[in-house]
Amino acid sequence: MLKPLHHSALAFFLAFLTTFTLAQGVNTGLAVVELKTGIYRIQAELADTPQARQTGLMNRSAMPTDAGMLFVFDQKATHCFWMSNTKIPLAIAFLADDGKIVNIEEMQAETLNNHCPKAPVRYALEMNQRWFSQRAIGPGSVIQGLPRK
């Protein structure tokens, strides 16, 4: 006979399962790429289609610490972002083609404020809010491992 799980064990298991599936892109079917900056590794879901870019991280309630979403556009432009239907606060780094961070914006959940790059870019990396600042990563820092189109 199986013993019932304690609430804390069940909560831990559900948190682990959520973290694992988000990090692996299982819930979305999106490819996951590994990016690096300094000593930090990032597991980023790849949003490189119009549908994936439009959906982004909408309707998710959590994201693992070193997970994120990398937006890849076909053309350099001033691609602006907002947080409609996005339940978790995020930070976004706008990246030049060589991976250098152009600027970083902190974004509040469920808002419609525009967050734009200071120069035309093809890449944007969303992470949990303050992820970059807590690691002293700022404009000029380089994100390695960007896919080439």
C-alpha cells in the first residue's frame, strides 16, 4: 500500500516538475539553446517564429532561475516589448549581433508599457526580473551562443 505524500513533498515535486518542463521547453515545444555570459549559463527557449515571438512568456506563473527566452528576429529593428498577459515580472536585454548587451529594461507583470532597445537589434533575452542586475551584468556585457540566422 502506498503512503500518502505530505503536502510539502507534493509541493516540492510539483515545483520540480514545473521547473524541469519549463527548462526543457516541454510545455511549449520550443527548442532550448544554452547561452553563456561570464560564469553564468542560461537555458533559453528559442522564440524565432512569429507565433513564438507573439506568445513569448505569456500565461506562465514561474520560470526557473537560470532559464529565459531568446527572441530572434529576421531583421534588425527597434523591436519593442510589453507585458500583456505575462504574469511574472521580467528583465529584458536587447542584444547586438555580436551578443553585446545594448540596454536592459526591467518589466512589471501585466503592464502595457513599451520597452524598446536603444539601437536596432535582432535579439532580445528575457529573464526573471533583476537577473542581470543581481549578477552585475549590464550594457556592454556579452551573451555568447546566439544562434545565427
